[in-house]
Amino acid sequence: MLRSSLTTAARRGLSAAAAEAPTKKVAVTGAAGAIGYAMLMRIASGQMFGPHVPVELQLLETEQGLKPLRGVAMEIKDGAFPLVRGIKQTADPNTGFGDADVAVLVGARPRGPGMERADLMSANAAIFAVQGKAINDAAKRDIRVLVVGNPANTNALVAAANAPDIDPAQFMAMTRLDQNRAMGQVAIKTGTPVRDVERVVIWGNHSSTQYPDLSNALVNGKPALDVINDTKWVREEFIPRVQKRGAEIIGARGASSATSAASAAIDHMHDLFVGSGDAWQSLAIRSDGSYGIDKDIWYSVPCRCPGDGVYERVLDIPPPDEYSAAMMDATRKELLEERDAVKHLLPAATGKQTSTKPARKKRAKKATA
């Protein structure tokens, strides 16, 4: 009885505190899929925006996915989460993104038998073009968008290009999963709790060309490369393992990463909105030419997150050595190739306005400093 009373009291206190904070409308695509399913309970419990921020969940699925989505919504309701102010289920993008503060774009077409990578990229880019248009037409102007569905970097490019009235800096692709994987491997190698591993950076694409970089990383405040003291391990084991971790997981469990991907999305948005102080977070964002990277590709770089949806590039770092420069360049080239493959879906390349409704002229404040 005592435990039950404490739980009830805690829930009432949480609900009262939440009543003072504005409700965040969170749109999630592919909401009935494995990643969405793993993520939604954590959003509902306050792990994305903090324990005092209520949420309204706007769950978007395909027509075929609406039935299992109803079951997901039932489970959220059965969780009796004090922070949840409403649950919307829809297959219509304009409804799903209506007045959304945040969108997590998880749903993407999986690669089928005999499908070439280029075919998969084109199919998914078309999906994200539609979603970008709907975000432009229906969402709030200061929305923050996280793309999880692969190829995430280029899907973010396509979505942003099709949302001409929203600052492209507000669109991000997720490389936090890669960062978390890299930090985990360093923690195992050094026998250190992962909380003591800092400043691991993922450069470039969320693909097997990404560069997990330990040049600036710290372990218990000491340079990680000095603590590890094993260049062969870094280059021949650590980097390939992080690059190919997704395939390794598929080989082991017969399915792609779901729980870890959901956890990374929570981490990304939590740090973006709640803040993570001086810690470095890897975010795939629109390149502005920093680090010598071509403009207008979504390239993962180290950022600091002061909170409130803002990020700032970490620019006060030494230039890369020859090895790092080559690795960064390889993933840059892949992203340029991907951009070229979907150029027919980029309005800037065609000069066409893609919005299906009259454009809203007011632009939101930039997400970068």
C-alpha cells in the first residue's frame, strides 16, 4: 500500500509540474514499427524533453500500418503516462505534422531482395520529399526535425529541400547511434564506464563510410588515443566495427537495430532541447562549409547543445591529420554521390515550388549559432 501511495503521489506531482510547461506536439512517422514502438513509451514518460514537459503524440503510418498503430496507441493509453495530453493516429502527412513542434522521421522503405542501393535511395527520397512538403505546409515554423530512416543524411537533404519555408538548419539526420556505438566500444576497450568517455566524433554519413574519430576523445579526462595506445586496434578493429555495427547486429538477431536506434533518437532530442552543457554530440546537419566540407550536404559534425532546440558547431579543434582528412573526404564523396542520385527531387535543381499550399513567409530563428 505504501509503495502504491508513493507512486500515486509522485504521478500527481509530476502532472502538476507538467501543467506549467507548454505541451510539445511530437510527430513520429513509422510509429508502429520496431523503432517507433521502442521510442514512444520513452517519449511518453518524459525521457525526451524532461519530466515536466507534457506531450501530444501525432503518430503517422501507412494505410496498412494503421491497424497495428491502434494497438500501439492502446498500449500508450494503458501506460497511464501523466505527461501524455493526447494521441493522434493518421495516414495523412498534413494531419500528422499539423502544428508539430518536433518530428522524428523513422518510417522508410526497407531494402528488398534484388534491390540496388540506388533504387532504395530513390524510393525513400520520394517518401521524404512528400513528408518535407507536408512539414512545410502543416508544421510550426520553428519545428525541429530528426531523420532516422535510411539513408538518413540524404533523406534529410530531400525533406529540407521540399520545405522551402522552414530553415534547413532545423532538419537533422541521426548519427547519435553511431556515436553511442563508438563510445561503447571505447568503454569496453579501456575498462571504463561509458559515462567517462567524452568527445567521440562521428564525421560524415550514417553509412559504412562514416569516420568514428578519437582524435579529440577523452577517457577519464585523458586523451583516448593515449589511454588506448593501440593504433592498429583503432584503425583495424574499432573503426570498421562501428562502421559495420548495424550489419553485425542484423547477422546476430536477424533484424536491424531497433532499441538502440530508439535510444539514440531520445538522446539526440533530449540533448537538443534540455541541453548537454560542454559535451560534444554528433549531429548530421546541413554543411555551411566548415571543416572544408562542401556546402548543402547533411554531414555529421561535433556540436554543443545549450538547449531549447539550439546547436552550435565545435570549431575550436585542431585540423585533422592526414589519416583523418582522408577518412573525412571519403564519406564526403559518398554524400555528394547520394545528393547527385536524388537531384531530381530537389526543388533547387528544378526551380519548381513544391509546396502544395500557399507558402508561409515567416521564417523561424536559425538553429545554429
